[in-house]
Amino acid sequence: MRSIATIALGLVMLSASFVTHAGYTQTRYPIVLVHGVTGFNTIGGLVNYFHTIPWNLERSGARVYSASVSFVNSSEQRGQQLANYINGLGHVKVNLMAHSQGAPTSRVTASLIPHKIASITSIDGVNKGSKVADVVRGILPPGSYVEGGAQTIANALGGLVNALSGADNPQDGVAALETLTTRGTTDLNDALGWKGVNRSSCSGTDENVWINGNRIKFFSWTGRAVWTNLLDISDPFLGITALAFGSEPNDGLVGVCATKMGNVIGTHYDMNHVDAINHLFGARSLWTNPVSLYRSQANRLKNRGL
């Protein structure tokens, strides 16, 4: 009898665990994933920018969309595109989870349609600019032949991504570079009133951000590693770009301080800028699983009624 009772109790606990797991990421409002610079939603339906993230959110209750905005363009232009995309979804509100340039893009969107945004989560976001962009801008003088050549290549790549992903987004490589520099991002923050971004210190702000009378929850997290997996061919590239930061903690493309926005969930994660979207195809550190960060954040949003 005791064995039967033990088995029954185990089955009940297992059932309860399954039910809890099933709704773990079931947010009130849908989640919209927003890609960064040189990004896309999907290529041919085979390669996703956020590798396995949509499925890992959906498998326990979330409704997930992957937005498509310009491969290269200013945050202002991308923000308008994202606003148009969200309006087309027809939902009352959405939760934005945004990587890299997706973060300032999402903040522009929030300034345009604040009543449609429940929350913004910045993931390794370029919220105060990137020193890598500063260096690149320095070696591409405005109006030079070098800048023109780089613009042509970037725009051509953007056109190719449009063709492969079924999108029709305008491309502007120079505008993308300008908007990601420290000066360009500062100008953007000035225009947005520094909502959710601390102008004067290396810290976040209050979680509750008010935009035109609408309360929007702001969150952020970032990694602070560069070399995380010997099998990841993107790590050597990030090892080179990380030199722009000297001794400043960074993820290879963005300094830790520049990523902080709203409620800072963490900056200690052993992942780089590419790991943050679970690429290349899941090659990551043994110590940080980026998928778990997205799932935990979805659960956090759920528990806040979002």
C-alpha cells in the first residue's frame, strides 16, 4: 500500500510539474523578437536569426513573432518599420525582445506607438553606442570612396537578404553605422528623452518607463565574454573587434555599460554578442545557456501580468 501511495504521489507531482512547465512562458501579450544590425527574421524558412528561440518559447505557451526590419538602416527607420509591423499584427499590445540594434529600434517604436508596447527587453543592446562602430566610422571618412564602396556592399547584402527572406526593406549601410556610433546613439537618446537609459552613469533605470502616459516595462541583460566556444567560428572575429574596448568589459561588439537599460537582469553571463541569439547554431559556453534567459524572461513577463 505504501508503494502504491508513493507511486500515486509521484504521478501527481509529475503531473503538476508538467502543467506548470506547459504554461511557463505563456505571457498575456505575444512576444515579438527584433533582430539587430545585419539581421533578418529567417532565411528561406531554414535559418532563424534567433536560433531555436521561438520554438523554445512557444513550447510552453508563448505566442511568438519574428519581425523583419532593414538589414542595415538607422534605428529611426527601423523603428518605424517595426511599428508598422506591430500595427499589422492586430494585437492590443506586444512584448518586444530585442537584440543589438533591435533595442534602440524598439525604443523608437515605443515612442511612436506606446499604447501597443507592454515591455521591451534589450539583449546585448546598443543603448549607448558601440566603440566598434566608432572605430569603423573613423576609417570610413564621410563622403570618401572607401565609405561609398562599403555602402554599396552593405546595401547589396541587404538586398540579398531581402530576396532570401521575402522582405522588401530599404537599406542604408552608412545610416546604420552612424546610428550605432556613440555620437549617433547619444543623438537618438536625446531625441527620445533618455527613456529607460541612464544618461550619466553605468547603470539601468527604473523598470517602469512612462511614454506619453503609457507605462512600459524596460529590462536588459548582456554577456561579458568574447571567446566562449572553440568550435564557434565567430569567436575569432569578435576577438578582433573586442580590441576596440581595451580593458572595458564587453561582448565583442558592445560594452557592458552601453547595454544597460531599465531593470538590468544581469551582466555577468558567459556569452558574447553572437551567443546572445544562440548562434552559431547553438555553439556556446558551457556556463550560460542563452535559451534559458529568454524563457526566464518570458516567465518574468508572465508573472508581471504582461
